[in-house]
Amino acid sequence: MPVPARRTAREVLQDLGEQYGPPLQFLIVVVILWELAAWALGIPDWLFPPPHRVAQRFLEARRLGFHTAITLSEALAGFGLSAVLGPLVAAGIANMPFLERGVFPYIVLANAVPIVAIAPLLTVWLGFGIAPKIAVAMIITFFPIVTNTARGLSSADYRIIRMMRSLNASRFEIFRKIQVPTALPYIFAGFKISLSLSLIGAVVGEFYGGGDRGLGYLITVTAAQFDTPLLFVAVGILAVSGVMFFQVTALFERRLIYWASQDVAGQR
């Protein structure tokens, strides 16, 4: 397995500039045009607030960090449960035809049901605490992890598996040494998708789960009060959190399975 080469600080900064420079430039242009359009057209704040009003409301808002921490904790807890249970279920599906034919269709069926239809039921069953929010986040993140992991485990080279069997390797040895390394890029792909979805699940759970905390609660209240600048702030925090979740997962992916990234780069 190749060892990642050390990079200088200049190379790291150059890579960061190439990766984040164009999006930041585009964002600056959009913000400037947004501000000019709101000023030129005289759009009221309650309808479409300009960026400076959103920034001002962000600085004025109270308990914003508290609401953000509640929603992020719910999302991460739901994702954590899926990250533990999902690969275990996927391992059974990939290695046991009975589970693939008997269980996987029901997983697909559960994913086909809109999450907004499940959230009220979970509130009835689990109450108005944090449990239904975590459950919604877990349900919405479970399917991508299971499907990606099962696909990765099943994509292991059958020729290597046959060779391992000819050497009297056990099923666990084949699973650990062949299937799991092959599935790691797929698993991280499922993680990156699911982490963003976990925020959706937590917010949907807060919409239907009652309570007076969380960004979902804040969005509901600000929409009812026509406090559109603060509504933009809450939505912006969710967007930034989703991007940060994705980037952190991608960083762990590059650190833990750097050999896969090098293989992809070498094929370009």
C-alpha cells in the first residue's frame, strides 16, 4: 500500500486556492448582485432581505448557538446510529442471499415512504422529546449507508475471493481482508450523502415533534412572524453545516483510504 507523500505548506495553500477560490468568487458576485437588486427594487425585508440585513440579524439573534447545537446533535446522533447499524445490515445482505431477497426489499420500501409522513408517527410513538428527531435522522440516513456499503462489499473481485478460498481462508478473513477494503470508498460515499441528509431529518423531526429548541423550531417561528432575515440565517446555518459535514467526511476519507484517492488520481 503506497505511503502518502508529504506536501509543503505552499502546495497545500495552492490546492486550497484552486478548490475554494472559484466558489468564493462566485459567492461574492452573487452577494453583491443580491444587495444591489434588493436596494434598486426596494424589496421589503420581510419579503426578500438584503445580505447586510441578514448579517445584522445574525449578530442580533439570541440563543442561535443553542438552537444550532441542538439540531446538530440530533443529526449526528441519528447518523451515528445509521453508521453503526447500516454496515452490519449491509454485510448480511452482501453475504447472505436470504437477507438480500427477504430484507432488502423492505428497506427499499421504507425509503420510498416520504419522511414527512413518518415523522408524525414517530412523535406519537416516542413523544415530544429528542428521541423522535434522532429517529427521523436515523431513518433518512440508513438507506444510503446500507445500499452503498452492500454495493461495495459485493464489488470485491471474485477471482481474489476464489483464491482466498483455495487457500482455506475463512469467511471472516475474506470479509476483513478483501471485502471491507474494497467497500471503504463506497462506505464513505454513503457517509457523505447521509451526513447532509441527517440535517434534513433532524429539522423535519423538529417541525413535527414540538418543543421550543432547534433550527427547525426557529424556522417555524420566524416564518410565522415574517422575520425573514432570521429565517435566512437559520437556513444558511443548515447549508453551511451540511457543507462542513461533507468536507470533514471527505478529509477523513483522504486520510484513512488515501490509496483509493491516489488510484483515482492516477487513472486521470
